[in-house]
Amino acid sequence: MAPRRPAELYRAPFPLYTVRLHPRRPLAITAGGGGAAKTGIRNGVHFLQLEQIGGQLSASLLHCHDTETRATMTMALAGDVIAAGQDNSCHILRFSLQEPEGPGTAGKDGSGDKGARRRRGAGGGAQGSTQSGAREVRVESLQRVRTDFSPDALQKAVRFSADGALLATGGADGFLRLWEFPSMKKMLEFRAHDGEIEDIALGPDNKVVTAGRDFQCCVWQQDHLVTGLRWHENLPGIPDKAYRYQACRFGAVEGSAGALRLYTVQVPHKRERRPPPCYLTKWDGKSFLPLLTRPCGSEVVSCLSISDSGTFLGLGTVTGSVAIHIAFSLQVSWGRGVGQPCWAPNSPSPLVCPQRLYYVKEAHGIVVTDVAFVPESRPGRELLGGHEAALLSVAVDSRCKLHLLPTRRSLPVWLLLLLCAGLIVATILLLQLAFPGFL
């Protein structure tokens, strides 16, 4: 049975391009805008409070941070610090949450204007507005650095390291730039790709993976090329430059503390009347050898997210669809039915892979610009409300939608053993009735 249409969690007064969830607070941060064009469309970063109300996850607007004429296209989060890609620059913002002041209490500056303000509504809060009766959000601009120098300059990717000490940026000029954080001192700058950098992933041992529009996905140690990934070498009938890399992400390995896998998305370079499938590839996180590749549908993938535990992969497409897959392994998951074929290296024939667990066609009806899983921390688990996972998606249609994955049903081991024992006893009794003297 197909999942129900996803709930609309929030609607912004401008196109949305990115969404992030705080790992330790029930807080979602989404951003976008209309850019510098004089269309009357605002630009901003919106802070949303997430909570369970009547058994359903809901979002309420806490704060609107105005970004003037700059639309936020990319965003990374490290604690209470945001790295926002706006035009050719990376803006570093720090936010803090404060408890609301009592009724009739003036703000810290002595005027009530900067205390908690009345919300105008989910569709169009004023710049600096904060929901009445909720915690107050204060946003401070720390630094701004230029991260792209091409004629059509645009920062396309930004990523914090796991410890928050390093920030990586990439853009339309093909240069990878590494910055010390929080000083934002440039550590390294070099051309990683001939053309735009689509995505960046920071891995173990200070390795950086970059995906570019030049058909390359590269692993770097400082400015030295460690290896170039070759996802299709062991697949039959896929020529060079038929696909390009769209996204790359490191994910945890469930049940293996400290271990990582790299996941990449490959999309067709050219549009065709009968579109070929997109592919997901899983790589060893240390050797960067391909472990498994599988098709993930013919809709062109636009964005990728991985759950904290590494169990689920979330995908958004250019046609507005949203899907959740198991972070697949070489073993078949029979509990969900038979899925599409996939290939393991040096395997002459396709293996059977699990089906995607969740799929909604045209959930947005226009390109999905970002997806993010609800964290699996204690506050995140409280928001799930009995569901196994929750994914937020944003799109150019200004909507943030919620995708819930029901908990998969499974039989307890004790019940399975009891059923097996009962089956054995029943078989013996039937044989005794059919062949008297069998025992």
C-alpha cells in the first residue's frame, strides 16, 4: 500500500533551498529566498520549533532572520553555528535560544520592541519576528568570507568536519577551500574540478571527497589526490561520461562503532525521452573501493541525506518525489519483498536488493532542493512518536514537508522458535496418523 501524502509541516514566504535539524534541540532551520531580483520576494533564515501535539509532529515559527538581498542556497550546522552559502560568500551566524520574558516585561535594552513579538503567521513573519510565548532566538553575524571567484560566482556546497574545527566550501569555480573554524583562516585552496563542485563530504583521517560536474568524484588528503572513484568499472554496458556524480555523503555503519561508509549518487549526464536509471553506490570508507551499486529509479536525484545510525538513505528528485531506502548491504532483506537488481563488484549477474521503504511521487511537484532526517538523539526520538524515522524535505514551492516511516513489524525470536517447535510437533503427529507405528 502506498504511503499517504506527506503532511505540510511549514510554508515559507519564499522558495526554500536548504534545511537542517539541530542534533540536541527540537529545532529545524530552513532558508532560501528570491535573491537580489526586485520581485518583492524576501530572503531569510527561519527557525522552527518542532513538537508533538496530539500525537502528530508539528512546527511553529520561532524566528525570521532577514538576509537582505541574499538568498541562502547551502547551509551547514555545527552546534549553534550556521555556515550559510549566499551568492559568492559564506556567512557565519551564531544563534542562541532564550526563555521568553514575563508578560509586560521590557527587553534587555529597556524597550519592549525587542522582546518576544507576536507572530504574523506561518506564511509571512516579519524580519526579526519571534513567536509570542515561545523561546526567543537571537542571531549574531560573526564573519563573511568569499568562497567563489568565477564570473557566475555561487557557493554550491559547504560542510563542517565532525569535530567542528574545519569548514570546507566549494562552488562554481571548481576550487575546494578549507577554513579553520572559528577563525575562518584559509588553510588550503586548490582546483579540485574542471567546473562546478556539486557536493563535499568530510571523512576520517582528514580526507575530503568532492563530487563535480566534470564526471569526477575525488578523494583528497590536503591538496593531494588520493584516488578518483570509479563506480561503473564493474557494471556491464555503462560507458564513460554517461553519468556524473550528484551527491556524496559519509554514513555510519549500523552496529560498528567508528566505521564509515561513503555513499554517492550518479545521475544521467543527458536527458533522454526514455530516461535511464539513477544509481546509488556504497563505498568502503577507508579503501574507497566500491561495495555495491544499485539503481534507484529513473527520476533524476537532486539531493541525498543519511540518518544518524546509517540505516536509511533519503532522496529527493528534480520532479518533486521523495524516497527512503535502506542503506543497503550485500545481504538480501526478505522482510520487505523483492526489489530491483543491483550489482556487486566482480559479480556477473545482478543480485536482489530490498525495495525502497517509502516513496511519494511528486510530493512537491517541483524540484526537491534538500532533505534531512530527524536526528536520532533523545530529543529526536521524542519527536518521532513511535515511527522508525522521519525525513523533512524542502523545495522551490516554499513548502517543508514531513515524511514518516512506520516502524517495521518483526516477529520476536522467542515467538519464531515457538512456531518452529509447533510445526515440528504437528508434522510428527501427521506422520503418526498417516503411518501408524511410525514412532
